[in-house]
Amino acid sequence: MKRAIDDLAADAAAAPLLRHVTVIVLLALGNGAARLASRFTMIGGAQRIEYQLRNDLYTALQTFPPAHFAARPTGDLMARASSDVAAVKSLVGFGLVSLAGTVFAFGGVLVAMLAVDPWLTLWAMAPYPVLVLLGRRFNVVLSDRTQAAQDQLGVLSARVQEYLAGMAVVRAYTLEAKARADFARANAEYLRRSLALVRIQTGLAPLMGLIAGIGTLVVLWAGGTAVVAGRLSLGALVAFTGYLGYLTWPTVALGWTLSIARRGLTSMARIQDVLAAALPPPPPGAPLAAAASIAFRELTFAYAGRAPALTGVSFEVAEGEMVAVVGPTGSGKTTLGLLLARLWEPPPGTVFVGGHDVTRLPLAALRPLLAYVPQEAFLFARALAENVSLGRDGVGEAEVRAAAAAAGVADEIERFPAGFASVVGERGLTLSGGQRQRVALARALVRAPRILVLDDAFASVDAAKEEEILAGLRGGAGGRTVLLATHRLRAAQAADRVVVLDAGRVVAQGRHEDLVRAGGLYARLWRIQQLEEEIARA
């Protein structure tokens, strides 16, 4: 452009305008192709980074011990896996494109301006130190407000997840108004923090535009004076003004770029917080070939911030034996099963399987040996057959039906219109509590485990069905070891031996008949349950 104007000023008739126009068109086409290629490359790369980041985050969440999930609301983790990952994608996509464009624009244009006129370049750059000071201040405030907004988004997501998961309770206790008000408060706080963030984001753009405009005015004044004085050609002034115009958008967009960068970096820090807490993946290992026996030796365990759930617990379960663990609510029955399956980590040297300390066993070797059935059965929103098989290789229709029959639920499933192809609702809510528990038991039995851990797995099943299932388990156990935690003493009556817990301590153990004759806690619990059954029959 400079050369074209200077040639026109020198000799308009002989000016090679076609050559200049051709060069300008070619440069414009090259600029467009380069921009298009850079966007495809960077934004496509950002999509791949987002994909990998989601995979890494999901893998990390699968390694979380229960203590980590207890300390982090599900909604907050969901926000990190959605909005935070999206913010990182924006950073490495549009943010990187904009940042790279800004760096190249300022670097290249500054060199070109110095080549045209160094003195005029100093005049043009005079307002830009103010931009640097504003940018530093802006970045500090933006960081704080971005972190506050993202944290509140996690709180808001937690509210949504909590109330949706507990919608039955909300409706049963007519808590809709309270739930709406609670959500509205969290939403209002998120709005307040978001508006505070937007105010700082939008406030910088006019300032950047003002600085760019002042730079242009300075150049017109200083450059125009130089053209009048003959120290600068008109073409050079037009070229210089063009360079400044090229800097206008990167200058105005600097606040937007910094905003994307800061939000992306804040979100990445929140994601790293999750990834750093992940445990290493378990090493490969083969199932144990040792005896399927269980031993607890001086086991003392406490959940964080709470009194010990178990204190000095010691007893053994021989291979092929069924042992029932009974006791009042809060006596520590559930904790035993969780520690045995290493869903919570027991202290070293306290829990043994086949004579091996479970804390020294690879999870890949321990978990195939045993199956754990919790009281709160969780089902996926999929077909019943898939809920039983969990998509395992080698588990066909016949194995699924046999496991369901052993769990005492096959006949009921067959009566459904779609049978085993019936899709249950989220968490299995379209089934009754007893049906969910028995499907969870079938899921455990289909693995043919050598050790079966039942944590009050029949709490929602009637007594007759419970006795039928336990009889089936004993008859077809084939040497399977069973640890049954239950509050129903009729179920304990079917066990080879009973261990009685009270306040986390073993207070008695032996056969049902012997414990009843000996008196004590077990005998009192037995009399209470007999009285309850008589009242129920009456």
C-alpha cells in the first residue's frame, strides 16, 4: 500500500497499480489460508485435548477411594467434568488462536513500524504502558472472580444433582417450595458472581479501544506534521496507520483473550485437583489360588473425624463356612464387609483372605475372588439382563437366568412384559426394594465367587423369601464362604456360626442355639424379634 501511494504521488500515469493490486490480493489470500489452517489445527487439537481430558478425569474418578467421594459433592465433580473441561478447551482452542494472533500481530507490526519510522513508532507506542498496567491489574481481579464463579457453579450443580436424586423424598414431604427456594438462592449467588465477572471482562474492552484510538490520534498528529515537513512520505503515513489499524482488534480483544486464558487456567487447576487425588491404577494380577478363608485380627478402624467403628475385632471364617455378623444398628457390621472388599482401606495386618493380608494383594487379584452385595442396591438404567451380567465376557442368557433363580427373583422378572430385557429406571427405581436387592445378589452370584459378602442384603425381602434364598445359597454354595451381616436373627439362625458385635467390639460368638441359652445381647435381640413377629401376626 505504501509503495502504491508513493508511486501514484510520484507519477500517477506510470504507476504500476496492477502489480501492486496483484501483490495485495495474493497476500490477502495467503493470510486467509494461514488463518483457516491455524484454526483447523488449533481448534481441532482443542477438541482432541478435551476428549483426552474427559477420559483422564473419568479414569481418575474410578480410582477414588470412598473417602474422596464423601468429601466432594457429586454436583461439583460433574461441574469439573463439564464446564471446567469446556473452559480448558476454549483456552487451548480459541484462546490459543487469539493469543498467538495477538503475539504475532504485535511482534510483526512493531518490527514493520520501526522499519518505516522509529521516531513515529515511539509516539504510537506511548499509550501502551498503560495497557500493560491495566492488564496486570485486570488479570488479578479476573482470576479471583473466575474462581469464585466456578466454585459457585459446582455448588449449583450439587444442588441440582441432590434434589433430582432425592425427588421422591422432596415430593413425599412436600418440600418443593423449599427446594425451589434453596436452588434459587444458589442460582442467585451464581448470577451475582457471574455478573461481577462479566463487569470486569466488559470493562476492559472500552479501555483497550480508547488506548488504540489515542495511539491512532497521536500518529495522525505526529505523522501528519512529518508529511507536511517533508520528513515522511504520504505512503509511509498510510502504511503506518494501516499497521496501527491492524493492532486495533488485538488490542481491543486482549481483555477477552485474557478472560479465556484465566478461566481456562482456573478450570485446569480445578481439574488437576481431581487428577492429583487419583490413585494409581491397580497392577494386573491373577485370582488367588489360596483357600477362600477370612480372618480379622485385632481390627480397629475409624472413619475420618469419627469415633472408631471397630475396635479390636478378631474372628475367622473357614473356607465353605457361613458366618453371620449381627448386632444393633451402628455396631460396625457394614464396615467389616467394606474393609474385606477394600472399598475402604483397612489397617495393614488386620484383614486376611486365604492367609494373605488384603492390603498387600493387588485389587485385580482380590476382587475376582469375592462378591460384595450392599444393602442399598444400585442398578443401572439398562436391561435387567445387563444389570446382572454387567457386560462380562462369557456370561450368557443361561448364566443370567440361573443366577436370578438362585437369588429368588427369576420368576418375578419373567412376569414382566419384556422379561429380562425390561429396562429399569435410573438407580432401578421402577423395581421394588426387595427386587433391587435380589437382582444385586444375582449380579454377585453370576460371577461364581468363592467368597460372598452380604451386607443386610435381604433387608427389603420378606422373611420367607429370605429363608428360601439362604437355603439355596447353602445348598448350591459348592464350598463358597459366606459372610452375612444382618439384623435379622432368623437369617443368622441358618448360619454355621454367629458373631455378635456391640459398639464395634465382638461380645460373643458361637452357634445360634448356644448364644440363646447363654443369655446376653444376642438372647435379648432374639426375644425382641420374636415378640415383634408375634405382634405382627396378631
